[in-house]
Amino acid sequence: MEIKRIGIIMNGVTGRMGTNQHLARSIAAIIKEGGIKVGNDLIIMPDPILTGRREYALKELAETYGNDACGEAFKYTTDVQGALDGKYGDYEIFFDASGTLQRANFVEMAVKAGKAIYCEKPTAVETKEAVRLARLVDDAGLKNGVVQDKLWLPGFRKLKMLKELGFFGKILSVRGEFGYWVFTGMDYDQPAQRPSWNYRSEDGGGMMIDMFCHWRYVIDNIFGPVKSLVAYGATDLPERRAEDGTPFKCTADDSAYAMFVLEDGTMVQFNSSWCTRVRRDDLLTVHVDGVKGSAVAGLREVKTQAAVNTPKPVWNPDIPQTIDHLDCWEDVPNNIGYENAFKIQWEMFIRHVVLDTEWNYSLMEGAKGVQLAELGMQSWKERKWVDVPELK
């Protein structure tokens, strides 16, 4: 059995997503499981080096997750350029989970070093810049990818299965509800649970630039290409408290509402808010109505109601509701085991780099998400519908 090492520079993993999803639940988990098994003859074994600005944080992460995964601390350094230049060993992949506004510089450095590039979304806050980065990497002939994790959540995989099996028939509409109450940090014993930069546009924050990037790849890959949209955003809570305890004025939208018309005429709606209290099955729910049946998906579970099981309501507000509408749905069973969505995409990208397997989630695909967000902000500003042109 051949064990092939693949070196990965993991930049900016001291942040919440970088630590939890990319380091702990993806790369460290893959190593702990014995690598990526390819048939009976090959194992691909990730070998990470952690890079970033805070040496003490890198050291703690390297020791905690390295010792747990392989019995010794991972390598780490604050010298990103040195890691790219091979000063600390050979590394074929550069991964970036730093702040959005810092991403371009790191991608450019990785291109000059000739690395395969994988990074978090959004890749930029403007379409022009996202496309520039995508072309820069493509013109250099480097394999590249952007994180599009929600495609591998159990809920969305089940939705796609239902669609592929013809359960819905013709899909009429899709309605997504996303969000929860993010504490401002201004109230006693109620600290904020998200980073403060999310609420400052000057730091790359904002609901549209964050979540429309997700909605673009979800819609495109499950329901079809987006033709046009109308959107509205709001800064509902004007003041929050930063990590150092200092109050600051919010300059980014913390709620966003949009309607997307697909090329086949399907209407898709998404409400996204950090200022809503949850009374639904999950933090994200997507309701799909079709001629033959409907489904409501959360992050993991999906409930369906086929045409033959649809009750016949009669409108009569003068008497109590006679139908228990929540009881008229059936669970889609978990017929397979579902792994962490980030880990699944990591394994796919590593296979793509090592084995040249199929890969459809490039930086140009990531640029489409930035485009949707920018068009959403344009629609909000100009108070009108806007078309979604093809990116080239």
C-alpha cells in the first residue's frame, strides 16, 4: 500500500471557521482516520503547516490538533512567504481562510509560488476583483477551488435526490429562511456569538456578501441558473460591541431579502437575517413546492408531502384549525451515513490535485456568488429588478 503525502499550507485557520471546520473536522479528521483511501493500493495523507499572524494561537492549534490526529504537533509559522517558498518543506496546496479583504494578496502570493489554491468564500467583495483572481489562477494553469460546503449538507443532498428522482415533478417555487438572533454584546451576560467584523462593511462584512455567495451555488447546483433578482437589505441593529468590549456603529447589512427568478421561470426566495428569533425546524430551512409533491429541508433532515398525501384545507377562521398541518409530512430516511460537508469537499479537492479527478467548484464559480451579492446590493440601492449576466 503506497502512502502519498500531500503538503497543505493552511493560512488563517485561527478563525472560527478555519479552526472548527477546516482544521479540526476536515484535515485533522482525515489524518486521524488514516488518510484518503484510493482503492486498495493508495492512501493520500495530508501534511499541514499552519500559517497566520498570531504565533501563540498557531502553536496552540498545532499542538492540540496535531497531537490528537497523529501523535505530534503540526508544523506552524508566521512566515507565510517562507512556507510558500519551501523553507519549511514541500507543500503543494495553499488554503486561505483569512479575511475577505486580505484574500487577494495571499492568492497572488500562492500563484507566484505555483501552488494549487483552495480558499474560503467570498473570494472578494466585488465581482471584478473575484473574476480577476479566478483568471489569474486559471492563466497560471493552477488547480483551484472555493469552499461551497452547503452542497454536501444532508438536507441539500436529500433535496437533490428528490429532484433527481422526479419527486417534485415541475418545481413551482423555492422559499428559504435563514438566520438567528446574534447578540449585540451590549446586554448583560449576553455576549455576541459571531465576529464583529461581520457588521462592518469596511472590513468586508454584510449579509448579502456573506450569504448570497452561498445561495448562488445552492440554487445553481440544485435548482438551476439564476436569470434575474430583486433584493432589499437593512442594518436592523445600529450598534454592537467588538471583541475588546468597545461599542461600534454597524455599517453593514445584517438582514437581506431577495427573490430570484431562474432561467426556467422558477421563483426562489431567500430571507437571511442575524436579527430573527427561530421558530422553525432549523437555522436554515428550504421549502420546495412542486406539482407532484413538496419538501421542507433543514441542515440535516427533510420532510416531504406527496400529492396523494396532501390534505384539503378549507378556510374558516371562525373555528379552530381541524388539520394538524405539521403532522401531514413524512421524514426522508437517512439511508447512508453523512460526513462533515467541509471534509467531503476537502477530500474531493485533494483527489483533484493528486489524481486529476473531476472538479466543478473553481474560483470562477466562487466569483458567481460575489456577482450575485453585488447585484443584490445594486438592486437594493436602485430599487429595481436586475439581470444576472454570464461571467466570462
